[in-house]
Amino acid sequence: MMMIAVAIGASAYAQEIGLQLYTFRKQIPGDVAGMHKRIHEMGIKELEGGDTYGLSMDEYKKILADNDLKVVSIGVDYDKLDALYNVMAQAKAFGATYITCFSIPHKGMTLTKEEAIEALRKFNTAGEILRKSGFTLCYHPHGYEFAEYEKKWTIMDLLIRGTEPGDVKFEMDVFWFKQAGQDPVRWLKSYRGRFVTMHLKDREKGTPNTTDGKADENTNVVLGDGDVNIAGVMDIAKSIGIKHFFIEDESSRSLEQVPKSLAYLKTLK
């Protein structure tokens, strides 16, 4: 099968279309080997994960090897950023380069300035340690980071501007930016170099925006069918050199939709 990166015309930046394994969170535990084989048959090579689904690391890595799959990014809980030895050991075992935090604890519906400043300290400290050890720390926003900050900014601006560019990067989930009423393309243009990985998912047209990090998972639709402007996102993402894209489909239709999303991406130039 032709490599997806070539099929979508991305050879200049060697982008790879991978998969966030949360997409098949309901299917994988019941058939770990079979589902990874199915992922391989879709033409996917890169994964974002971090779980071995009850198998030993050696058993799981054999399944990955048998299916020509590589885990390039794993998740880390926010509260584990103060003690990174085990996190780095896990990333090394998987062969992952990116270590991604998917949430910042917050008491209200949106992240406050005070909560964000505490997160900045934690990210900058952990990011420097991880960089010196050969890893890249990323933060993945979920939409509750877009409360207003000093009138012309948002808390998300504070998170980006307050972190060291060389130590802390970001993973853009285009769905959650759109869900919060934001334009992913504008953010990619405004903060070139800060977003290094991406979750690709599209949103059903007419879905109301929210800024609390919550949305009906079944508003995830086939890429290109929704209102996120996936074509525009991919165009700018390629131009600024983002290399790792992970389809994440949280809907109950993920098995049906992922192949269609891959087919759509192949049509983009």
C-alpha cells in the first residue's frame, strides 16, 4: 500500500497520518492483536498511545512490530510531571519521542489565570528536563483554555507565550479549537513552531460551541464532512512543517469513519 504521506502530497515535509488509539478504545481491549492488524491494514504506521492493554511490554511491542506500527507519542498525567523518571522510562520502552499532557486540573468550567500560571511553572520545569533527555513535552488543549485574558488575549495565549518555546510544544486538536469558537488555521499561523503534532477530527455542521471542554462525541464526523475546514488546516500545517498527525474519532462510528477519513486525506494536495 502506498504510504499515506506520499498519497496526500506531503513528501516535502514527510508528514505521516497516524492514529490516536483512543479512537478504538472500545474495540482494542477485546482483541488487541486483531485490532492492531486492522489498523495496519488501513495503511497507518504511527500511533499515539501509552497503554499495553494488559499485556507485558514485550508482548505488546511484538504486536506493534508484527504490524509495522510505531508509538511516537504517549500521554502523561499532569500530576506526574513532577516525577518524570517513570514517565521517561515508559516513553523509552515504547520508543516514543513525544510525551503529551492532555489536561490541566481546574475547579471551574474554564481554566483560570492562576491555574494557568501554575501550569506554566510545571510545564517549563518538566519540559526542560524532558528536552535534555531527548523527549518533547506537548500540551493538548481541550477547549476550556479560551477564557478571556487581559481583554485582547485568552488563557491559551498565556499558556503559549508563558512557556519556553524550546522546551514546551503543543498538540492541536482541531475539533476542540473549533468547539471553543476558535479558528485552528489562525492559531497555527499566529504561533508557528509551537504546534508540532495534531489531532485530526471534524465536527458535525451546526454543533453549538462550548468552552468547558465538553461535547457530544457523536458530533465527530468523517474528515471533510464537518465545519472544521480540514483542507485549510492541512494546507497550513504542511507549510509550517508539522510532521505527525493523528486521526482521533471519538464517535461510536469510528470503525466505519476512519477509513473514509483516510480516503478524504488522500484527495488533498
